[in-house]
Amino acid sequence: MKHALWICLLAGCLNRSTADLDSAASAVESSDSTEAEGNVMMAAVDGADATGLVAPTPDQVALRIAANVALRWNPSGCATVSHTGATITITYNDCTGPRGLLHVTGELDLTVSVSATGVISVHGTSNNLQANNADLVIDADATYAVAGTSHTLTVATMGSGTGPLGNAIEHEGNYTVTWDSATQCGAISGHWQTDLGVRERSNDVDVSRCVGGCPTGTITHHFLRGASVTVTFDGTAVATWAGSNGRTGTVNLHCGQ
């Protein structure tokens, strides 16, 4: 889901027409980094459910994650993996991966745990990790679940880094990434803030999209001093936006092509 791109397009409109709103640059960078973080984690963990195993151990789940790594990234051999017990280290070298991931380089370290009921959880941290032209410092706890063809990653994040435009990034919050392997449709929803305390910038995201189609749902960015803007997607290539100051407009999207 390219929700960062949509916010960027929207921000450009608002920066030209609404002088009283704070710059949206930090929101764009935060959204981009959060999206990339979730996609990197999902790409690593997806398929970790040990089908056929009764009460799988963390070591068994880690072995399955390690075995899937080479299947997810191009060119062949760009991602290497090592694991000891329930701990996995994935090293990327300019990899292209699923869910729009480009130029992924660096290290992702995962520690797997499994509850008594078989729920798979992963703690992820990064080392010199870059993805989609952003430097990412990942510190996240994710819970992975599968129900039929639906795959869900629920993430509690406290990340940071530097975005493509050079802005410092910090985000703290929770979001959920879902993907349906039968319909080829996915979604991201959640809330994260970029400044702690009362004076926060934050994003509320609830957007769905299928491969080859245009998105549906909404993104609301809350600026400092209480202002906000909401963009609404209706499955067409034109989204509408509305600011808390009453201004409205449309944004052309590059989708469905």
C-alpha cells in the first residue's frame, strides 16, 4: 500500500492552499517509514505458521521463516539468512521484495516466541537497514496469524530513522497489516504518532487495495495546533480531501493502470 505517496500528493495540495497548516513533510516521512517497516516485517514472517505441527516450538517456526527468505527477494542470493535456535538474522544487499519493497539493504534481526496456544510472536530490530530510500531503525513486536488465506501481522512499533527527504523520523503506535493470498488484496490500518506528548503529529490509516486496483478507505493526518486533513479513497483513480478549515479538493492517483 502506497499510503505515503497518497499523503505526499495531498500534502503538496495543502501546502499551496492552506498556509495555517504545518508542513506535512514529517508526516510523509513517518508514513513512508512505517509502511516500509511493516512490509519488511511481513515479508520475513509471512508463512511462518507451521501447518501440520502441533504446538510448534520457536525453533521450528524460526526454521520455517529462514527457509522462506530466499523465495521472497530478487535478485537471487541478495538476501542471506542465518539462525540459531529461535533467533534469525537476515542480511539484504540491494534487494527487491514483495509489497513494493525496493533497494533493501542492511540487517534485520528476529527473535521468535510461541504461546501455549500456538500464537507466533516476533521481536524485530534492525542494523543499518535501508528500504525504499529511507534509513530505518526498527524496534517492533509483531504477532502473526493465519486464517485460511488471510494473513495478519499486528505490530507495536517504536521506530526511528531518516526519510527519503532527509527528515528525522520517529513513530510510536500500533498498526495491522493484512494480506489475502486468494484475492491478492491487502490493507493497513492503525494509529501512530510522530511527536510524543500533547503537541503531537499523528496519522490514522485505514486503507485497502487489491493488486492492479485503486484504494478504498481513509487517511487522516493530525497536525500541530489541532488542524487535520482527511483523504478519502473510493476505488477510483481520483481521491477527495477535506481539511478541518473547510477547504476541499481532489487528488489524482497513479493506480488501476
